[in-house]
Amino acid sequence: MKPNRVSAISSYIIKSQEEEMKRVSQELHEGVGQTLYSIFTGLQYIETGVNEVQTKRFIRNMAELLEKTIQEIRLFSVELYPPTLTSFGLFTAMKHYAKLYTTTFGIEVEVNHSGTEQVIPEEQNIALFRVCQEALANIAKYADTSRAIIMFSWTSGHLNISITDFGKGFSEADINESSFGLAAMKERMQLIGGNCHITSKIGKGTTVEIGLGIN
């Protein structure tokens, strides 16, 4: 099969997946998420009318568990499809996602930028978001760190994004052993005409750099 044919098929599959994830995300946010929030506020109301200490403590614990579940669903919904991406652009979408990510994983993510944000087509926007998302997921799983930085650098006709953690890092041999996550990140960038590069040092952390030319 010719390379351009393979790329076309990959692009179609990714587009189909994105459309389905958008649908599921909306159902989670507007259905399950709203229902759980109503239950949460109901528990808070009940707590105010209860005088028995043990029962009051039990209701509070249930409310806290429900609140944690709501936060996890919000993150999951945004992971499936970030609504702010279409409305406010990539940088704002990543800042919003970083806040939910920090709440869920306890890893502080600083999102900065230099230059002036430029308009990017939706397909490229989604691909860039997904690669950043995968990098952050890897940080939560493997980095063993409490802090990460995402830097957007806008220049004329080009965007560079670096995602840096300050965790345990890994060796060059591990980098060369192509994982599925890394391969998917590289393929997403290749499909939109960009590139993806990763560097890491044991005890120093890891940096994922992605670049894209903007017409």
C-alpha cells in the first residue's frame, strides 16, 4: 500500500474517532456530569439539616467522594473532546485542561507562551491538543514529579510547543524503544505536516517538543 494511501486511511480513522469522542464527551458532560452534580448539591442540602454527628460525617464523606468523581468525569470529558478548543483556541484549551489535570493528579502544570497566537485549522488544533494530552498522561504515569511546564512559542508562520517535566527521566535506550504512545504522537504530527522530538536524562526529567508550520 502506498504511503500517501496509508496516511489518508490513518487520517480518516483519526477523524472518525474524534467525531465519536466528541459525541461521548457531550453526553458525559450534559448527562452523567449534570446528574451527579445535582446529587452532590442534594447531599450538601441534607447535611445542613442533620444534627447527628456520625450521620453528618457520613454524608460529608459521601459528598466528598461524589465531588472527586465529578472532577474525574470532567477531566475524562475534556480528554475525549475539549469544548474550549473550538471556541477559544489551543492555548486557552490547554490552560483549562491543565487545571483539571492538576486537580486530578496533583501535578502542577504551568502553561506559558511567547509571541502572538495564530489561527490554526481545527484538524491541526485537535492533533496538537492530543499530543500535549499524551505527553501529560505519560508524566502522570511515569515521571514521578509534582511539576511540569508547557511552553507555546509563536513566531511568524510557526508554532513550537515544549512539554517539560522535572521527574526521574529515562535513558536513550528507552527513548529508542518506540512505545505505542510515542509512535502515536509522532504519527499525529506527521499527518498534519509537523514533527515531534523527545529528549530525556535520568534524574533530570523529560521534554517533548512538537513543531508545526502555519500557513
